[in-house]
Amino acid sequence: MSGKTDTVPHRLLSLTEEELSRIILDIHDGPVQYLFTALSLLTRIQNDIADDPSKADLLPSLAQVAVLLESSLYEIKFFLGTFRPPEFRRRSLVSIIEGLVLQHEEWTGNTVELVVEDIPHDVALPVKIALYRILQEALSNAYRHAGVDRQWVRLWSDGAFICLEVVDRGRGFTPPPLDEATHEREAHIGLRGMRDRVALLNGEFHLASKPGEGTRIVVKVPAHV
């Protein structure tokens, strides 16, 4: 088992997540801090102008700038929260998935019906990463494109495998031929990413959808790689 854990595809999953963490930290320590400082300075200027009646005509424009800065800061923080890894090594797969579902419900107002059945605690790190990112993408896709406010998620074990099912009863679509490079459009990058993560683990990825009939995604990957 230890030999498999050191294979290039499995290391790639972990390294990709570590690189994402570094990018998040760079954004937090760079643009976020600059925006926060700019907002603080702007607030100080607004207060100074409020004390000088001759410059009161500048207040509406400054207020608009403040709103834009606050909105930008909120959008960046939302982005960082979406992609911040949830301590994959320390937490169990069940805890990670439950946390993602709660976060999605809080941020979107949607309801996710989650069913978890007999998941082992010692799931391999690459499997935790893959299932988390796949579920994150599936929930996001349904929220943005399916036109629904409720989704169903099931996580269970099947012998030496972990299975994940994500279902919505929304608009549905005609699944693209993901194996054809000519279909590498933005709308399909997320689907291809899910498929590729499963392939790296030698698992199975199934997508079923039709216009007007919703979407069903089923993933089956080994618990230990």
C-alpha cells in the first residue's frame, strides 16, 4: 500500500492542493490587505471632510468608492473561503463533507439533503481531496446552472471503495463528450476536472443528465490508494 501512495498521480493531487493553499495565502496577504488598508484610509478621509463643510460635496463620491472597496473585499474573501482546504490530513472524510455541505447551505441559501453510511475513518488523503473537490464542483454547478434550491448527496462505502452521489432535479443538460479535446469549453472544464480526479485514483465517474430531467453524478473510488 505504501508504494501506491507514493505514485506520481497521488502526489499530484496533494501537491495541487498545497499550491492552491499558497495562492490563497498570497491573495490574503496581498490584495486583501491592500483593500483593507485603502478602505481604512478612505474612512479617515471621509471623517476629515465631514469636519470641513467646504469639502462636503466630495462625500457622495467617496461613499461610492467605499462601497466598491467593501464589495471587492467581500468578493475576494468569499472566493478564498470557497477554495480554502479544510485541513484534509487531520479531519475525517465525513467531517470534511459535512462541513462543505453546511458551508454551501450558508452561502447559497440552498438545502442539501446529506446521507452518510458507514464510512471508514482512515480514508487516504488523495481520496479526501478528490471527493471534496468533486462535491464542491457539483454543488456549485447545480447552484449556478440548474435553477434549483435543493440537492441530494449520498456518501457510502462499498467494500474497499467509497461512493459519492450528487443529484438535483433542475434544468439538466446534454452531457458533453468529455474525452474529446475539441469540447474543452469553460462550461465543461469543471466536469472534465471531476472526471480527471477520479481517473487519477483509478475510480469510476458516471454523469447522467437530460434537459428538463435534472442531473445525477456518481463517483466510485478506492478508499486506500
